[in-house]
Amino acid sequence: MRRKLAAGNWKMNGTQASLAELAAMQTAVTDAVDVLICPPATLVATAAAQSGDIAIGGQDCHANVSGAHTGDISADMLKDAGAGYVLTGHSERRTDHSESDADVAAKSKAVWDAGLIAVVCIGETLEERESGETLRVIGRQLAESIPDGASAANTVVAYEPVWAIGTGKVPTPELIAEVHDFMRAELTKRFGAEIANGTRLLYGGSVKASNAVEIFATSNVDGALVGGASLKAADFNPIIEALSASA
């Protein structure tokens, strides 16, 4: 039985004062689901120290353990700060920093080596969607962004159509199901049914309280990776509650 996961990515938002929202989010946490917040790196240690039942994650890491990489952070450093997860391959990293599937795989391996869980993000652009390339793109990203050795214990996959992130546009449940069913099938082919059936598949892209129930009722959706709506407890708590109700 896959345990549901409500994950929030604060992106480049948040100061120490923002952690009051984290405290308010704890009121929505139940035993039915896992909750994860990925704040900016400046807040990881402080957030982890006061997060209670909410897991804390990093938004990115370097593929190396240490070295001359000014401004970068290793997975080991995030673990030392109290993180339990790390996002890899978010579309904004792929676009803004030209990260390739190979880069994402290397980072995901570094996350595993540090004893953390990689949340591997994949998704197609609007042009790829309109060209009918969605499943080809998703298949390639799954194959090349997830290293050998993936398991249900070290990997979560988040499908985030790039064209839906922060735009208010959300694929229909049928389109979300098509991709999530495809991902489950591809993972089964590569890693076997036991690992594939245990791996959590999240949907991300303009998830909010008003559409969460419908999204969580969709085939093979095990939770959500939420952006802007995870910054405030008033917005994120109803999403956590909707996921708990679907568990």
C-alpha cells in the first residue's frame, strides 16, 4: 500500500518569519499521509528543527559530495541540516540551469548515497504536449533521469507538465491518468512490479484546494507536489486534508 504524500516546494520564497506557516500546517497533518515542505536552503536547518511531523527537503543538490563548487550544496550537507528528501530535475532547474537528464540522474544518485529520498521531477512543455510527444518525452525522462538502483524507499516521481506550473492550467483527470498509468507501466518494465507498485507518483502543476479532490481521485496519483499554494497554511492545509480523505 503506497503512503500518500503532500509535498510543498517553496522555491525562492521565504524568510525566517515564513516558518510560522510551517507551524500552522502541522494542524492539518494526520497519520494517514506524509507531508513534506522544501523551503529555500537558508531555512532547511531551522525548519527541520521545528517541523514536527512535517518532513523537510532540499530543492536541489550538487552531484558531488564536496569540492570547489561555490554556491552549491551537497546532499550530505542537506542531510546534516535535517533534510529527508531532495527535489531533483525540477523543470525550473532544467530550464534555468540547463540541467540534462544525465545531470538529474547524477544528482538523484547523490541523494540516495546520502541516505535521502529523491523526488525526481519530469514533465513535458506545451509544445511537446501539442505535438503529441508527451509520452515519448515522459518515457525518456523516466529512463534517463532515474539511475539504476531505484526503489520505493529511495525514490518518488513527480509528474509536472511544464505548461501547468504556475499558470492555472490543469490537465483533465483523463490526461493526468494517462501519464501516471504510463509511468507506472514503464517503472514496472524496468524495475519490476514490486518496486513499481510501491513507488509514489505525484502530480504537480497548479494544484489548489478547489481541484485537489478531483486530482487525488485520479488513477495512480499518490499525492501532489505543490508550488505557490504551499506557501500559506490557509492554502496548503485543505490540500493535505483532501489527500488524507482520499487515503
